[in-house]
Amino acid sequence: PKGYQRSNDRIREDVCDRLTQHGQVDASDIDVQVQEGEVTLSGTVDTRQAKRLAEDTAFSVSGVRDVHNQLRVANGADPLRGAGFDR
């Protein structure tokens, strides 16, 4: 409907649910904040692939206008793992 906008709390809940249920993303160190439909992801993930998947997952939620991906690959993680260069 015209002018309808999902609340930030509902968007945050949906993003968190989808990240938690995602089979290739460990969301235990991801913080999700939503302001005016814009999602900010911060924290750490294991691989660059997980970083990209988390961003794509957030974008897939209804009501999300933009995603600011501030996730970092955890120290000690193999930077090539999950990037198509698995050994």
C-alpha cells in the first residue's frame, strides 16, 4: 500500500532470523542495526564469502532499502578460504 513502511524492529528481527538460519553464515558475531530501513552489519565472520552472503541475506528482507556491510573477516582466518581458492 502507498506509504507503507515496515518498522525497523520488524526488519531487524527478519534479518537476524535469516542470518541465524543461513547454512553458510555463522551469525554468532554479527550485530544488526536498522535505521529508516537501512541495515548496518558489524562484527566478524570467518570468510569473505560469509561477508558477502550476510550482505545478500540482509538485502533479501522486505523493507530493506540499503545495507552497510561493516563486517570484518576474523583475524587468523585464511583470507582465501571461501573465495574460490580453497585448498
